[in-house]
Amino acid sequence: MEYIDLRSDTVSHPTVAMREAMAKARVGDDVYRDDPTVNQLEADAAEIFGMEAAVFVTSGTQGNLCALMSHCQRGDSIIVGDLSHIYEFEQGGMAQIGGILPRTVPVQADGTLCLDDIEKAIYPDDEHKPVTRLIGLENTHNAAGGMPISAAYTTAVAEFARNKGLILHIDGARIFNAAAAYGVDVKELAAGAHSVTFCLSKGLCAPAGSILMGSHDFIRRARRARKALGGSLRQAGILAAAGLIALHEMKDRLHEDHEHAMLLAEGLSEIPDINIESQNTNFVVFSLSQRAKLSVDAFVGSLRAEYNIFMSPYSRGEKHVRMRTHYWIDKKVIEKVVAAVSSVLS
Ligand code: TLP
């Protein structure tokens, strides 16, 4: 990449191997289920997660919405974190398109939801109230700064959900990062969930696409929802070919991104006026001290103008700067970033 882009891991370009695989991909019309590469990606993903079936969707947002629309009736309510991506960053698609009412509970600093809070958010069986249908978790948790959620916690929520007759959906956009952080199989992180999504196009580097998984019957309904949302593609094997490399190869190197995020945080922490707020998985969040000569916006603007380095100003109360490492951010790039930040602030 001719510039250094740390705004997100979504910015990662496909690898050379992905571009070659895309050029050679065997394709067919996926709406007829004729695309062998899509079929293989779906089958492999389901097997890796220990789920019955999977469907390729265009994005994480579409995967989450297909899941909610397939699990819920219009008028149902779901319990999600107040800082969850599904609630905060998907334009309220569940309400706008699915007719689903979100009921939020606070996201804890570690990205989890308290079971007591969830319990209180379940509507009683009362005709005045919507029917509570589902609990949504997020792993890793974006707004909590890339916090990985443990298998023990997920299993506890899954058991709680089953006891209450509720469905558990996991927005696992970066669940492979959580698996890398805990050194566990994703199967363990998905155990007990009724459905899980993960993204091929974030740290896994594919140009587009996500996977939604669950039971055969659920995936049949999710395919219908995907069609209604305009997400049924034709020769999608071109994308799935990159997805297969993401799934089989790129997931195994995510620990490198985590090590790089740690190096980046360490390097930046040496610079006066930089306070590291958090570093989890491939996320680094920092703030500028009161004494810094630049505001966050001016700092981000100078890095872009003078060094072609892109970071995201990020505001929840106080303004912070957000960075994510990915395949294209190696040790040399990190050295350049630390030197540039130091010079912009000196
Ligand atoms: N998140 C993007 C932006 O939308 C904020 C990012 O740069 O992090 N779940 C989670 C936890 C996500 O972080 C995202 C993307 C999604 C779902 C949606 O995925 P896409 O962008 O593929 O629709």
C-alpha cells in the first residue's frame, strides 16, 4: 500500500495470493447454488465453526441483519449492548427493515454484558410488551477497544439463553482475532450460539464478504432474507476464492497483527504527550495530553498531509485516536509511524 492506513482493518487490500486465486476461480450462478467456490467456502466455514450450514453474505452488516430477520418476527425485541456494532453502527437496520425492537444493556469495559442486566431486559409475557427473542454478543468487541470475549463467558450466556428460551447470536466480525488472543479454536467461542457471523474482509484481508452460520433450517431462512436485502450474488466465486484463502491461511497469522499492535503501543507510549488508552488484539487507542501542541483533529490531519499516514479520530466523550493493525502493517511500517508521530508532536 503506497500510504499507511491504520484507520481500520477493513482497509486491508487483498493479498497477491488472493488476486491470483480470484483470477482463476471456478464460478457459477450462486442463486442456483451452482458456484463451486462459494459452496466450498460455505461448507468449510460451517465445518470450522462446528455449525450445520453457512451462507456467504456481502458484509458483516448484511450478515447480522439476515440473522436477526431470520430469528425474529416483526415486533419482536432483542437484547444487545448499548455500544454494540449491531445497535450503534448498522443504521438501526433491524428496526428500519426488520421491524425489530432493540433493548440495550450496558457494555462492560471487557466487552461483555452482565447476565443480571440481560435478565432485567427480558420482557415479561404480557400482551402490552414485545416478545423478547434473542441476545446478541460481539466478539471481539469493537467499541470496547477490540476486547476478545472468552469461551467460558459465551458458554454461560448460551446456557442462560437456553434456560430462558432465547436465541443467542454472535456478531463475530473479528472472532478469529479472539481465537488468536485466547489460543483456542473458534468452535469453542461459537459453542452454544444459534448463529454466528464473521467477516472475511477485515483482518483476514479478503476484498469483500462475510459468512453467516447456523442450523440448516436457519440458513434456509437466512438465504431468503439475503435475497430480500439484495444480497444474492451471481458469480460470487470470484470473491469466495479470496475468502477461502482468508479462512484457511490468513486466520492463522492474526497473532502477528496483535504483536504489531503491542509494538505500536509500546513505541508510541515513549512519546511525551501520548497516553495509550488501550491495546487489545489488533486495536490501539490513544489520547493526546492536555499539553500537546495539536488537537486530535489537527494531529490526524498533519499525519495525513505530511506523512500519508491515516488514523481515525474517535470520540466517545473525550476525543481519542484509533488504530488497527493488519497484514500490511509490518515492523518497518510501525517504526515509520512512531517516528512520524514523534515529529508531528515535537
Ligand atoms: N466495523 C467497521 C465500521 O463499521 C465501524 C470498522 O471499521 O470497524 N460487526 C463489527 C463488530 C464491526 O466492527 C463491523 C465493521 C461490522 C459488524 C460490519 O461489517 P461490514 O463493514 O462488513 O458491514
